[in-house]
Amino acid sequence: MNSGNSSDSIHSIQKKRTILIIDDEPMIVMILNKALSDFGYQILTASSYSEGLDQARLGLPDLILLDVMLQDGSGLDLCGEIKSDPKLKHIQVILMSGVRITPVEQALGLNAGADDYVAKPLHYREIIARIESLLRIKRVEEELRKSEKRYRSLFDSMLNAFFLCKALLDKHGGTYDFIYIDLNPSFESITGLNHQNVIGRSIRDVLPGIDQDIMNSFVSVVETGGSSRFEGYVRELGKHFEFLAYRPEKNHLAVNFWDITQRKNAEDQLRILATTDELTKLWNRRYFMQTVHQEMERGKRYDKTFSLMLLDIDHFKKINDVYGHAAGDKALEYIATVIKNHLRQVDVPCRFGGEEFAVLLPHTNIDEAYQIAERLRIYVQNNPANYLGQDIFFTVSIGLVQYRQGISNEDELLKMADDALYQAKRNGRNLTVKADSGSKPE
């Protein structure tokens, strides 16, 4: 080996790296051992194919200097065996040849998996530079593998589900499709979808009924390069999710998402509790008044009409006194059921308070409202409530009002309906009275 001045050497090589020298020429091994040991490397040696393979497996060196021609085998074959072993494939291999290296020989060596190829006699500075270069690459690769391992560990331990897609644009149809290319274990546990049945398939293929609003949000993120946070319901999975979608690079879509079904159900339950009457399950007074206000605003703006009904159970106190409060509650539940059964889907019934009920009848004039009210009143009169096997007969009184331009607010409208209801009570009960007539219709 031709040696240069050690002062010309570069001392940035990481210390304690291990190099395995496999060569059946003792002089070459001795010179390499001395030069590389002086440079700070730990050295292993082997003089044959079999010994070299054993040393590689036992010592797991960082780099191997391998002679092409060994007494008991080909260095090219040994290189190929090392590179095909999962535990050894990351070891850098430099082939050494005592004959002139032709392009064909170099190609054979590289095809065997070698990382470099040098000719004997070995020049001191050249061999050090080549080792340094390969180990520098090895350190970078090791850091990348560590980073990838840390990333994958973090990726796999995420509580939120995650998936990465390739965005494909159908140039003819102008629509996007998204192909799954990666996902984490939480994706499988949250969705119940298996990794093998998802990767390589499109979102629309895996979830054919996915909400178009969700897909539109994905498309927007891919086209604008921004991010979007939104909620959506996935029918196939029967769950509500919150999504955070962003574009990590062009034509790719990354999505974090988490299950919010319990939260949505709780919100729905709270909304029900806040807007409905617990006993009758009709809308409560607060919700009803908000709805009347909105309907009046529409009426003022578009000159639309509607009617409002107030209904009161006659002599309700007597029911409580004779049959007990539980029977009174049963009568209220019964009236709520009768009201719902006699109304249209667009009508808005509510328990207004105590034994009083109110109904908003959109797109309904006073005469149409009167027909609805009478059918309801007559039904209650002829069909008693039943409590513990006992029939409880009672009647209802009803007041009606029709909205018209000039009525300033919902309180005024309700006052007119209440006056009509009072008139029905004063005239003997079990009556329907229109606010604009102030008396029982003919």
C-alpha cells in the first residue's frame, strides 16, 4: 500500500467504527490493519469466504473491505450473500481487486451489491477517502433510519386516526379521487377497516356513501394547498368525525380525524333537553316563541300568512283532584299525542305551560286552522284518556289567531289568541273561537 503523510489525513472519521478486512493475502491484511487502526478504527480480519461470512454475522462491522478473489470462493458471491441477509444488508462493502478493473468488472461488483470498487495496490489516501465517504453516507442513512423509526413510532402511537392519500384528477370528468397510500393503527381501530382492504383503494370505493361535503373539503385542500377543519357524518361507519385535512405536498392529502359521535350525541341530547318539554316531548315555550318570531319575520318580509292555536284542558284541576296528579300527567301526555297525530309535519306544537298547549300552523289561514282545531277538539271530546284501566273524560277549549300585517310582535299575536281562548272558556268551554270574531263561529 502506498502511504501518504498522516498529517494530510482528515480526522473527521467517527471513532470506534468497525471495519472487517477479508483477504487471503496476509501482507495486505497486516498493512490495512496497521493503517486503519492508527486512524482510529476497530479492525476485524478474515482470510476466507466462510470465515469472512462468520465474522460479518458475529461482529456486525460498519464496513467490509473484501477481496474479489478468495481461495475458497468468489468475493462477488460473498458480497451478494451479505447484501441479501436482512441483518447484514446495511453494511457498506468495498471490493478490492488485484487485476485491472474494467467497466464490466465494476458492473459485476455493483450488481452484487458492492458500494465501491478499488484496485490493488491500495493507495493510503484513496482507501481512507473512500472509507470516509461511505461511512459518512452510512451515518446519514442511520440517522434517516432513526428518524424514520421515531416518526413511525410516533405515527403508530397517535391516538387520532390518520391517513395519507394520493389525489388523482379525472381530466375528462373534472372530479378528484383519493387513493389511500398510508394509514396508522388508530385508523383501523376507530373505523374498523383493515389496512390490507384499504391501501391502494380509493375513498369512494371504500366508503361509497361518503358525504359530498366531506369530499368537497378534501378537494378544496388539495387545490388551494391550505388546511381545513370540519365535522362530518360517515354513514357506512355510523359515526361522526372531526377532520383536520392538509396538503403535505402537491397532489397529496393528509387527514387526521377523531370520533366525536359521543360528543355529538351529547350535544343532541342537550339540545333536546333545552328545546323540548320533558313530560310531553313537545317543543317547550322558549323554542316555540323563537319559531313564532322567525315565522313573523318571514310573514313581514314575504307577505306570508300563518295561524296560531292555543289549547287548554277544561277543568284540569278536577282531574288532579279526583284521579291524582299521576292521572293529570297522563292526560297531558295523551293531549300531546292527540295533537301530534292531528297535525301536519310542518306544524310546530308545544307545551306552553301547565295544561296549556300552543301550535304554530304555517301557510294556514284562520278558516283552515279552524277546521284543524275542530277535528282535534271533537276527537278529545269523544275519546277519553286511559289511566290504569280507567277512562278519564275531559274536553279542551281552543283559541285561534291568524297573522296579518300590522301585528307588531309575537306577544301581541299570542295576546289575541289568548283572548280568543278566554272567550271560549267564558262561553262554556269545549269550544273553538277565532280571535277575529271574538265569539263561537256559526
